[in-house]
Amino acid sequence: MSFVRRHPLWAIVAGGIAIRLGLAFATVGSTADIAALRAVAEAVEADPLRPYLVNEGWEGGTAIPAWPYLPAYLPWLVAALGIHNLLGVPFHGVVQLPPIAADVAIAIAIHTYLGWHGAVERVRLAGAALVMLGPSFIAISGYHGQIDSVAILPAVLALMAWERRGPATRARDAGLLIGLGAAIKTVPGLVLLAVLPAARSARERAWLIGAAIALPAALAIPFLVADPGAFEAARGYAGVPGRGGLSLVVQPSVMWELLVRGVLAPEPS
């Protein structure tokens, strides 16, 4: 108890890590997502420049392509498969380590950011606890097999960099961080729209947009050149409607249909 009283942030972080690690290694999680991650890792090993071929005819229990994202996360998938093969530890546990670590980083970032703005320690700890002990965060990073926290972490750091860096470097640094997030999973690229209105000049806007586009484009070009047809799944993927947001309030049966039958069946209006 003395450790909790003296270091409450680290106690919250440690508790959240323990829960996630237990789930990650004790359960397979979402079998479709874990199977997709492994299939993509094997595809990269087979042909490093043509992993998107795995999307052709993919039948992982879902209509979503096995890998509809840009390539920044691919090296970790190969590393996770290598660790699994070398040490015999479960792939479904190893592959979820970066999302768990990203949750930790996000929680610490929130604690830090709230401190910058004068929040009392109780509020800062509550912000960190929402991430480390929040059921949705735990489910996604410790059980499900998705990589949302890894992708959104650079965008969180981009907002912090925008606030703390000087005018000479903040657009470049924030733009690169947003681009890194988008190169892992495309949605963090939308953070660019939140930052752009705060730019003070056309030059700063150009740096911000250019940096955010340049990094994912540079990472994608080799794969696009190697096989433009296979890469189309990453370029054109638009997600799956109805799995979150207001649809859960307006038509809760949508999520039930997805969970039970795996299809969208919205109620008639």
C-alpha cells in the first residue's frame, strides 16, 4: 500500500500492464485478427516487397482484407513471428506487446499533458487510469489483436509537440509524428485536420502537411512499385461502418448482429 500511496501513477500503470499481459498470453483474442497478423508476417517473410498479396482471396472469417494498412508496422510482425519460432512463446501474446506498451505511453502522456495545463494530481491520475484501467483500452491492446494504440500514440505526441516546440520546428515535428501514425493505421492522419487551424502561416501549414504526407508516402512507395495491384487494398480501405459511434446508440442491434452473425443488419428507419 505504501508504494501505491507514494507512486500512484506507476501502480496504475503496473496494474494495467499485468491485466493486459495476462489476457494477451492466456487467450488467443480475436482469432480472425490474430490469424491475419500471423498471415501477414509470413507473407513478409516470403516476399518482403509483396506482402499485400496476402489480401487476395483472404478468408479469415471476415470480409476485411488481412492487411489494409500502410507498411510501417510490418517489421514488428516479422519480429514477433521470429520470437515465437525461436522461444516457443505464443505468437498471440508476443504480437500484442507493442499495443500494451503504447497504452502505457499514452497514459503517461496524458498525465504529463494535464500537468502542463495545471491539473491537480487527482485529475492527472484519473486521466491515466482511464487508459490503463479502461475496459475498452484493455480489450483492444490486451485481448483483441488490434493495433489502434500503436497508431494513435504518435498522433498524441504530435499534439504535445505542437504545443511545446518552437515555431521553427513544431510543424515539421508534429507533421512527421502524424505521418508515422498514419503509416501504421490510416485514421491518425485525421489529426492533421485538428492541428491545421492553429498554423500561423502558409509556410507552417505547408510544412505540417508536407511532413505528414512525406513519411507514409516514402514508406509506401517500394510496395506500390513492387505490386500496385496488391497494394490497392491498403490505399482504398475505408473501414467497416456501424461498429462504433452513434450507431451503437441509435441502432444497438447492429453490433449484436456483427458479434453473433458477422453481418450488418441495420433496422429499417
